[in-house]
Amino acid sequence: MSKTSILFALGLLLATAHAPPVHANTRCPGANQPTHIFLAQGGTQFSDTVTIVDTNTTDCNGDSNPRDFDGDYDLGIGGGFFGSSTQWDVTAGCGYDLNVHATTGLAVSTTGLVAAGSVGVDDTTGPTVVTDPSGATLSCQVDGTVTPETDSDDCLAPFVGAWAAPCGGVGGDDGYWIFVHAESSAGTLTADF
């Protein structure tokens, strides 16, 4: 399964609020879940699209579906995504089932170059929730773009090496996105648990 977000923004906003981290390895002991691998997208040096591919086969989020997207130990083309909250699972019954990680972390290039870019949050006021006639949640959708210049519900901040997600690091998808912009073509993104 994969998940994609697009960055259209060029302006950058700064914020300092952070969500409390939860140690995700309690569900998958021994797994290095807060680490993602990133690769450049199509050889470009600036990524405005991130696609995440679930690469772990363990049921790290405990939902009895080991191959679903859980935001842990994934491969990101152009960046990465980290679950940082259960807010919309609890509030709207979205069923994201993400493990929760810190909204801070470190990007490391395996090519010897600086790993830098932007960290963004999509739809901070929550997803669009679709319900059936009885009121049960059928789906939750964010708009899939991080565009703070045109969408006041989005946030974006620059990073070089270490990141801190803006706006508390929680979007309508219960997480935040890393867009790698620098010359680095491969490396790791590791949340601080």
C-alpha cells in the first residue's frame, strides 16, 4: 500500500508546538520503526511529491493487517511520512491506525551530502469525514497537498539535518510529511521516537 502527498508551497512558516511522542516499538519489539529510507524522486534534486511505500511485513499497528500503511519503517520516494497522533482516529473514527512518533527527528544522507528540505502538515483542522446514513465513518480524506500560501489549514517549515514539524505536527491524516529538497539522493529519516 502507498500514500502520497504533494508540496506546492514555496513560502515557509515556523511553529514551535510539539505533540508528545509515544514509543512505537512496544507493538513491534526490536523493529527500528521510526526510521524511513528515502530516495530521490526521478533523479531530481527538489521533491515536491512524496510517495510512501509500506515495506514492513509485521503488523506494527496491531490491526491484524500486516501489509497496510502504518507509518513505520517505510520507503519514501522524495521524503517520508510519520504518524504523530491518534487525534482523528479518536475524534472521527478515521481508522488510520498509525503508530505515534515524535514530531522531531534527523535526516541523514547516505551520499555524504546535506539532507535538507521542508516538513509539512496537511489539513490541521482535520480531514473531510464521510459517513453513512447511521453516522458511522466510511472514510476520512485530506486534500493531499501542503500549500500554506493558499490553504490556511496547512503548515510548512524548512529543515537542515534535524526537523521539527510545524503546527504541532498533526494533520488531518494524523501525521506530518518530510519533503527532501537538497542534493542528497538517498538516506534515512529517523523520528526521535
